[in-house]
Amino acid sequence: MEFTFENNKILIEQCGENTSATVTVSYGAIWRVYETKEYIYIYLNSRQAHTVDKSTIVGGTFADLRDVLSSAVGTGKYKIKSRV
């Protein structure tokens, strides 16, 4: 799965053996974001989340991504679950 973080949306591309799909998620549709030492969990609702491995971030820094996501969902919905 590949994530592209743009100004107002996330593009999530998934490629399989016989198919591929791209889903667009606006930042306003994000329910919560949880950050751990190694991952970011982007919840669309209480039962559906996408996992981003922090070590795979390219084209910017993790601090940039944290700023975008925390601004998009608000600091009350961005939780850091462990010391990072």
C-alpha cells in the first residue's frame, strides 16, 4: 500500500496481483490519528484504520507529516501513544 499526502487529501494506492485501486480520503473524513514509535494509525472510524510505517516516509520529514495530520484533525484527535 502506498500513501500520498497532499494539501487536503490522502491518496491510498493498493496494488494486487490482478487489480489495483486508488482511494481518496479527505482530511476532514479522518476520525482520529494515533502515533506510536514506529507507526501512524489513521482511523476513518472506530473500526477502520490505515497503518503507515514511519520508516517508509519519503519526499518530506515525519515532522512535516505530523504537522499536516495534526492540523487536519486537530490536536484533540491526534494522540501520541508512546514517546517518539
